[in-house]
Amino acid sequence: MTLSPVLLRSTIVAALGGLLFGFDTAVIAGATDALSQTYALSAGGLGITVASALWGTIFGAMFAGFPGERFGRRNSLRVTAVLYLASAIGCALAWNWSALLIFRVVGGLAIGASSVLGPMYIAEIAPARWRGRLVGFFQFNVVGGILVAYLSNYLVGLAGLGQSEWRWKLGVAALPALLFFVMLFSIPPSPRWLASKGRNEEARDVLVRIGEEDVTAALKRMMDSADRDRQGGSDALFQARYKLPVFLAIAIGMFNQLSGINAILYYLNDIFARAGFDKVSGDLQAVAVGATNLLFTVIGMSIIDHVGRKKLLLVGSIGTALCLAGVAAVFISGAHENFLVWLLIGFIAFFAFSQGAVIWVYISEVFPTRVRAKGQSLGSFTHWIMNAAISGVFPVIAAYSKSLPFVFFAAMMAVQFFVVLFVFPETKGVTLEKMQERLAT
């Protein structure tokens, strides 16, 4: 099966949710100092401000599976586009701290929902041998959005906008959000979702449009899978036969954040400031980190279907642990601050081509169609609740000890290595239907 224009366009459009996801999560890094001054925030208040969007992501991830299952992945993505747009405009026009928090929560709802619906939609339209790279394109857009956010912060900072600078930084996301909404009307619904609803002729039409080589065989696999799900009784996620997929989704979501990745990205400018960099230098270093994130995500995407998910996670565990230990050593010793940028760039590189490239692919693969929406929600929910908790307490702990958070993150990456080594199965090149047979007990 080749990459047809419809398949390629559908992947790109669905992945635009990832670009907004990355932008909205990282853009706050360039506004933390201004927000602290504008609203006289303590370290705890700043943590609440940053984490407010993340608490929205928890609920977005938790509940996105329900409309995704009932109304379809594509239609539900349209709702997330509206939420992204409302959040960007609301944050730019926020009249007080409470209003800012409310609109950041709205943005978080969109981020959490798109982290469930985008990868799931792409996984369900992608052929097995392309699935890792196509779902990985969602993560490519996430890190692309992070880079765009850092670059946008730098450029807006050069414009001399004074006290309104942070409003422009948070508000520019309205333009891609509007584009995302419009483009979602140009892609088809998921054929696997259609088949699960008994809409087999519509599923057949979509398979033809996306360039499936053997439409009849592909549709039969989907229909048989749907029949097995219906004969299996309850579609509850938490039952014995799904215990391994449930564990895998929770584990990969937890370890993704126990690396400290998002806490580091959100407070990147503050980390550089503690190491002695000024505002402009910090913004430029952030752009370098964002560019590294993008580059190594591309590398991870290019090899994920050849090397496999498990090997990437193992290599990434070792690399991130060593770099994080190095960052902790810099802060403990109070010397060699010039190494900090390179250690963080190394950390980002190892993370991006391993966990960053794998997480959304892996979660979208390990659940059968009948509970995939719920399973994707579970994995995303775990990811975001850990993100919110870690990012909320990071500034408080870092104010007490610069090194302690990085010691903890390094230790968690060492633990991840052994969990992946002994528990995680390889999923490369396996159809979603065959994966269902392997992992269900």
C-alpha cells in the first residue's frame, strides 16, 4: 500500500492537533516571568498558573474517548479545534488572573482531547508497515509546535511590546487553531470506527479513498475484529483480558513524564536563568533545545518501523538518565554551567527519538478497536495527570534545591529501562487486529 493523497492529507490534518498541542504546552515558558510580575505570583502561584492548563488536559484526556467512540474521531477533533481557538483568544484578552486560569484550562481540555483523538485516528487509517511513521507524525507536530512556540516567544520578545508582550505570546495560536478547524472538513472518518458501528459500506468507501490495496480483505479483518469485540461481552476497559494493555498504557504515560520532559520545557527559561543566562540568551537557548527536539523526533520517526519501539525506549532510557545526572551534577557543584545547555540538548535528543517518538504510537497500538478510545484516554490521562503534578511542584522543589528534581528524574529513567526490558512487547509491523490477539488474555 502506497501513501495515497487522501491518506497523506488525513494524517497531516489530524496531526495539526499535535502542533497546537506542542505550541500551547510550551509557549508558557516565555511568559512565566511576565506573569509572575503582572499578578505578583509566588513560586506556588506560578506553579498553579502553569499547571492550570495541565489539569484541563487531564479531563480532556479522560473524557475524549466517549465522544470519540460515539460520534467518531474526526468529528470530535473538530470540537478540540474550537476549544484551541477559544483558549488562545481568551488568554490574550484575559482581564485578571482567574480569567487567565479559566482559559488555560479550556486550552488544556483541547490538548488532552487531541492527544487521545489524533493518534487514534491516524493509527486507524494507517497500514501496519507505515503506522509507526504516520502516527509518529503527530509527535513530530507536537515538537514542531514546541519549537514554533519558542521561536515565536523570541520574535515577539524582540518586538518591544512592553506589558502586553505576554498576551501576544499566548494569543498567536488562534491562527493555526482556525486553520485546523477548517481543514478537518476535508478528511474522511476512521474506517475502523465505521466498521465497529456496522457502517461497512462507508468503511469500504474510505478504504478505497485512502488507497488500500486489498479493500475486501482489509474490511473483512475490521468486521471480524468488530464481531469478536461484540461477542466478547462487556466493553469495559478494566477487565482481566486487557490487563497487559492497561499496564502498558499507564506505564508509558507515567515514565514519559517521570523523565521530567515537560517540567523542563515549561520552565526552561527559569532553568537557564538559575544558571546565569539573561532573558534574551535564555530565549535563544530555548530555540536551540526546541530545534534539537524536532531534529531527533524526525530521526526517531524515520527508524521506528525498522528498529522497533522497544529498542528505542531502551536506548532512550540510558541516554536520558546520564544527561539528567549530568544536569544534577552541574547544580550540585555550582560549576561548569556552560555544560548545562549541552546536557539539556543531549537529554532532549535522547528523549525525542525514543519516548517522544514512541508514546503516542504505542498507546494507539496495544488496545483493540472496541476499547481503543478508552485505552487511549487512559494512557493520555496518566501522561497528563503526572505532567500536572510534576510541573506544579517543580518550581517549589527547585527553589529548595536546584539539583533534587534532576536526581529524581535520572533515577526514574533507570527504573524505566528495566520495566521496558522485561515487560514491554515489540509492536512494529503487526496489524492492529493481530496485536489484539497477542495482548488480550
